[in-house]
Amino acid sequence: MKVKNTDNSEHYIWGENCDGWHLLKSDSLSVIQEKMPPETKESLHFHSKAQQFFYILKGTATFEVDNELYVVEENNGFHIQANQKHRIFNKTNQDLEFLVISQPKSHGDRINL
């Protein structure tokens, strides 16, 4: 077992110059820490198998899920079920940091719209 953080985890770039770190990457469970710069968003998509739980560490997230908007403040979580069309926005002027917990893994299970 190894202590994982953004210093020792696999890093990747996604969306509009956003950062991600794989804290746990297995077939049955994925835990990712992500950071979105101000005024960024991701493309609308869904996962056919994976459900996801987003936990906001810093900032305020706006989620679009099935054409409805939800604002989620830091220290709060948000659940998205499989097959729900969704995306996340950072509509603020500060970085947005959050955890994405997916079960099973969401990588390889993303359908862009």
C-alpha cells in the first residue's frame, strides 16, 4: 500500500487545460483528483457503466445533468448515475478542485455528445 497524492500519481491534461491525477486506477474503482482553471468546462458526455461521485475540495462547481444545472459548493458532494448526460463547469474566477470517484472505472466508458 502506498500513500497517494498529486506529487506521486499519474498526471494528465484534459478539457480546457485542466489537470487530473489518478490516485487509484483499477477496473472496479477509480479515484481522481482534478483541477479546473477559472471559466473552463468539459464537453457533454455520459458513461454507460460507471456511476460517479464528485466531491468539491475547493471552489464552486456547476454541473449540467440531463439539461438541468446544479451548483455545488466546496465540502459538498454530487452523485451522477450511469447513462446520465452531464458535464462540469467552473464559472468562477478561481481554481476548482475536486475528487471524482467512479465505480466501475470511467476511463474507457465515456461517450462524448
